[in-house]
Amino acid sequence: MSELDAFEGPWGVTGIASAVRPSEVAGAWSALREAMVRELPDAFTRDEWAYLIQFLERGALLSFVEAAFGRFVGGRSAGFSRLATGRKTVTLVLPNNVSLLGPLMLAVATLSAERVFVKVGSRGDDVVQPFLDFAKRHAPPALKAVLARVDAQRLEREHPTLKSWLGASDVRVAFGSDAAVKAVEASAHPATSRFLGFGDMYSEAWLAGAVSDDVLDTLIKVFAIYGQAGCTSPRRVVLLDGTAGDLQPLGERLSARWPQVMRRQVPMHIASQNVLHAQVCRHAGVEVSLTPGHGAVLVRAPLATPVPSGPMTLVLSAAPLASAVKALPANIQTLGLSVGARLAEVVAAASQTNARRVVPLGRMHHFGPVWDGNLLPAVFFDVMECSA
């Protein structure tokens, strides 16, 4: 047996017996970062590009495989208790509000798959193709072989090319609305194909204790990057054990901090949309204010009050912890916390809900090996015991 990438865990040593070696692929992506620090493509914000640079570091990428098989221990040719083989063909179906999700999932899929197809959303901004264009322009030799295995296209759901991809895929991963995810799951596919779907999800931020300016700045950053479009973006902020009287000063402080954190000018169409939505909220009888420059709509409302949904609308509520837990919807995904000394109490309460992620406020958008309760790398590999 030739030398294989080896990963050691409590169950012994797992060798990756695939044509694709995770360590080499991770190293190839990592080498691209030298060019990335010198050039920022127009399709990305500085924060997005900086996150992507950090994500593509060799050790960070290998951590996705380590989450499934244990610590990377280099190359070995014998002494394995298990052999893992990567599923050869993967199709990724992305939502229209894709943002960084496409490049991140693409890099992870190439750690195991010999062929990766990416269906980019048929509407909305696409950062996958700009990322691939950049990578191809600056690809070191080792990365060119990785990129040759990738095909990304903007396709409608019923497009023959997408149906062909799905019909040949060993793994299908779909993000988007519940209806879109179910359509991909029901599409024609090999009998042994694995499917992983991520549909409509909802997230909140919970604050308790002293809410500093640093906490408010973090809240603004995690909300403003996606607004309500991102599944990990907080649609509501709950001030635990606060009162209705606490919400107006909280909103005033958020408004005052907003232009200091979000220094770029608000696009005219976003500002106009927010002015219109603020009027809709007032008509619905809820208390509302606009941030300077009309970059966001801040609504103050009790948990049980229906609030018209807008792409840049952030709802502020106050409630006891038990009430906040009870009010969570069934599709709760991420709870972003800044709760000080109450952390253990809040986490214990959250563990009794459907929440898939309970993380510090600043890590609400962090993408890791476990997503929505699924160990992502395990989907991409088959494992064989070989202790004989």
C-alpha cells in the first residue's frame, strides 16, 4: 500500500485511501492565500475576504477531516484500523443569498471529491465564480489540479445540466428554501447517493448583563452583513430579563453606533426599501426607528407581537429567559450569546430547545465541521474497518 494521509483518534488510525489526499488539497488552497492578501476582488467585502483567507489556511481546512477521523499525523503505509475513501462526485446546490457559503463549501468538498459541481443561485449575487476566476489567475501548480475538478454554473432548478449533475452524484448538498431543498432531495439520483439538506432556518441574539459598546458593535456587524437573508443572522435581539423600558435606550445606542461601525454609504435602493418598510411597521402598530443613513430598521416589540419582515429589519425584545426559550420557533438554528456570568444557565436552557448552534455573538456566522447538527465531513467519506 502506498503512503496515505493518516488521522489518529480514539478508535485508532484512519488512512484516506482515495485519489484525493486531503493534506495536499489543503496545502494547495493555502498557497493561494499569498495572492489573496495582495488583491481584493470587487465581489467581496474586506471582512468576507479576510474570513476566506483565514478559512483556507492548511490546518483550518484539515480540521474538517480531523473532526471525523482524529488528529492528522502525516503519511503512513501501514498500521491502519480503518480506511476511508472519499465519495467521488459531489453536487452543491446553493441559495440565492449565497455570500461566502459557496466558496467555503467548495473548498471543503474538494478535500475528498474527485469532481465537484456547484449550482449557483439563479438570482442574487454570485461570489463563487469571481472566487474561481481569482483562483485560476493566481493558482500555484498544485491548485490547478484541484480547480480542474470543479464546475460552477448559475442554473435554474429545472435546468438539464443540474439534473445531469444530480443524477451522477455520490453526494448531494442543498441549501435554500424548504421547497428548493425538497426538490433536490426528490430529484433522480443514484441509489447510493447521500443527501444533506439545509432549508429555512431562524436565528436570534440573546444579551444579558451590561451591554457594552463592543457588544453593540459586534451585534451590528453580525446583523448588517446579511440582514435577515442569512440563516445565521439574528432576526431578533432578546434582552434577557430586561423590560420594555430598556429597549428604547438600547435602540438609541445601536443607532448611534451604527454609522461608526458601518462606515460605507448605504446604497440608495436599500435606504429607500428601509424607509418604506419602516412605514409598514408603523402602520402595523409597532415602535420603529431608522438608523442614520437608513441602513437598518429597528423595531421594538414584545416577543408575541407579529412584526412585518423586512430584509434589514432587526427586532428588539425584552423577556425572561424562560419566555425567550418558549418563544423560539421550531426552525431555530443559531443563538448568538453575550450573557456574561449567566452563560451556563443560558446554555443549559438552550440545550432543551431545537437550537442547532449556541455560540458567542461574534461567531454566529462562523462555518465549521459541524453544521446544523450534521458532521459535514462524514457525509463525504465511506469508511471500512481493516483491523485484520
